[in-house]
Amino acid sequence: MRLQRYLTGMAMAALLAGSAMAQTPPPGVPAPAGPQSGAAAGVLNPAAEAAPRSALSEPNFVMADGVLRWVGDQPITGYDLRQRMLLLIAMTQVQPTQQTIPAIQQQSLEALTDERLQAHELLNYKDLVVTDAEVDEEVAALAQDAGVTPENYLQFLAHGGIRPEFLRQQMRTTIGWQHLVGGRFQARARPGKSAVEQRMRQMSEAATKKQYLIGEIYIEAARVGGQQAALNGANQLVQQMIQGAPFQAVAAQFSAAPSATARTPGDAGWVVAGTVPPALQQAFDQLQVGELSRPIPVEGGVYIIYMRDKRDGAATNLVQLKQVMVELPETASDAEVAAATQRLEALRPQLTCDTMVQRATSETGLLGSDLGESDVLNLAPQFQQIARSAEVGAISSPVRTPIGVHLLAVCNRRTGGPEAPDFRRVEAEMFRQNLATLGRRYMRDLRSDTLIQTMQ
């Protein structure tokens, strides 16, 4: 569900030790970065994802009473907004300072707006019911991740000022929305075989180029009040993460990128050089592993990049070969070689990758075999030119080697790298991305069709 179990468990571990509002970094977490040149703002501490925080309980900030925004006929009150802000603070460990409160408030208000729209849309699907048992199961799972009982889990929330019923209602809406989006768009989100194979070819070709394993946070300007507001908010988030706020938690709550809903929030995976806007590419080249970028403005918003790893293109050319051969020793006469060559030439038009092995085994004096997938450099010298240049599916002219005369077929060719793509894994990732995209479009449609009024 959208409330990541890992992140909630981490937040509860923090509440065990106190609250998220520590004003000094915990031991082992780097201090805020000073003025620097280049793309990097500082280095992140990987242990921050699971480290407990210290300090007080409920933060001291005041929200206006009454209705702050109408979403259709559904109100968002000051109480609602405060509860959502407290939950976001507990999740992200972002300190509620004078500088960060505006970003926390804006993000919380927009999240509440989406939840109101989702809850109203769910009313149109009477058969889609989220039971108390489903919510209880999620609470129990979150508590288990935090290493506490469900009762203690809810008590920890209360210590941070978060009413358990508020969390339960949010969880109920989130579970229902996921069921709705998954059921409505599952067929459309499922990629076809050709699309998966095309993506795999692209991944294989990309293996020869430099690649970057990145985490990303994208602040969408239209969602937070403009490009300057996005830049200001991104600056504050960068400083909070340098002080110790976990990157994954911040990505899950603040990022508008599809990766915000990944199994590891903010994980954009391996990105290939030259496939991103120039401003991002420049940052990729400058950042060292472990560094967090300064905010990077792009059209429509601002990125924050966490460089998790880098690698150069280290690809190999892989081919899948099959063969039909006539065995002949190196001492065979020219006449014997000519006869074998003539026999194979006559047979060649009748062969395909699918039939050649079976055909060879049905005729006396022929041997057929599937040579499997090999690196071109590991093949016999006589086979390498064919492996590199022959069209996939084509049958070669006879080739003489010390052990015989061969017909070769290149049945597949691809570029393999450190991690050759797996069909099922690529298919699952494309399905997740497609479903997330369709869900976002659904939300945009609901927003455009609903009168949303913010009270002054």
C-alpha cells in the first residue's frame, strides 16, 4: 500500500527513542554541508534509513481552525491538516522548522486533497469494500515491522500527536484506491510480449554505455505553487536529508516521480548515460557514489538525485548458435572437403533455426547441435565473423574447421552486461510503471473534474 510498511516501521522505531524533531544530527550522521561548488550538496549516511532518532514528542505548531479547503463538497479542516502533517513528519523525520513547515504543509494539503478525491470516487463502487480486518491486518504488519504490538504501535502514534482513527481512515482509503486502480487498469497495464522484448533489447544495447544507479525525488512545480516554491522546498529537503532524514522516507512522501511508489521508494534503478535531460546528465557525471545532489531545476519541477552507484559499459556480444556439420579430420583430402561442402550447400535452403538440428539427426553422416548462447570472443576464430555479422535467422555458407565442415545459424544476438535483463523481471517492472502512470492519470482526471476551493 502507499504507506510503505518499511517506512512506518522505521518511524515507529524513531518514536521508541523519541520524536523526529531533533535539532542536531544523531551520531554518525554528517553535519549539513557548507557552501560548495559542483552538483553535490553532501554525503548521505546509508544507516539513516533504519536509525532511530532522538528528541521530544509532539511538535509545537499551530493550524487555523475551520475549513481550509473544499474538495467538491468534502471539507479539509485545520485539524485534518495538522494530523496529516504530524504523520508526514513521523514518516520522513523532516524537522518542522520555520523553513520546512511551508513544504510540509503544502505536501500534506495536496495529499489530503487526493485522499478526499479517492474516498469520494470509491463511493461509486459499492462492491469494493475495505473491511476492518484488512485495516487491522495492515496495522499488525506495520507493528510487526516496528517490533511492537499493535496496541503499542497505536500508542506511539498518539505520543506523536497522531490520532489512531485518522491513520486507520487513511489506510482504508489507500487500500481501497489500490484495489480500484489495480482492478480497473490491470489489463491495460499488462505489457505485451513484443513491448517487453523491445525493452529488453534496449536494456541490452544500453549495457555498453555508462550507467548510474540513482535515487530520485521530483518536486512537481504545479503541485506546490510554482517553480520557485519547488526549488525552495527541495533546498530544505536536501538539508534535512544531509542532517539525517532518510532518503527513502522523504521520497515516499514528497516525490511526484513514479519511483515514489516503488518497492524501495525513490529507487529509479540503473539509468543510461544520454537518456536524461542535460542538467541531470551533468549532475550524474559530477556526483560521486554516496553523494546527494543540490536541487536540479528542470522543466516543470526540481529533481534531487542520490548517486547510489556507477558503472562503465562492460558489455559482451552474445550469440545463440545452432549448427549442422559433416565430420572431417584436418587431414581430409580436398575431394572429401568439396563433397561435404556440396552436400551442405544443397541442404542449406531447406534449413531454419527451428528445423536444422532435427533435420541433421534424421540423415546419415550429419551431426546437428544447439551450441547455446556464447560470447563471440569465446567462439572458434572461423565462427566469429559469422556470429558478428550474419543476420539473425540466416544460415551461413559452409565453414571449414579442423574437425569438419559446418553450417551455422545465428538464432539470436544480444548485448549482455553485468545484469542481463530477465523477461519476467522486466515485464513486472513495466506493469508496475504502467499501473502507476494510469493511476496518476486517473487522479489528474478527478482533480480536473472537481471544484477545489482553498479558503483565504
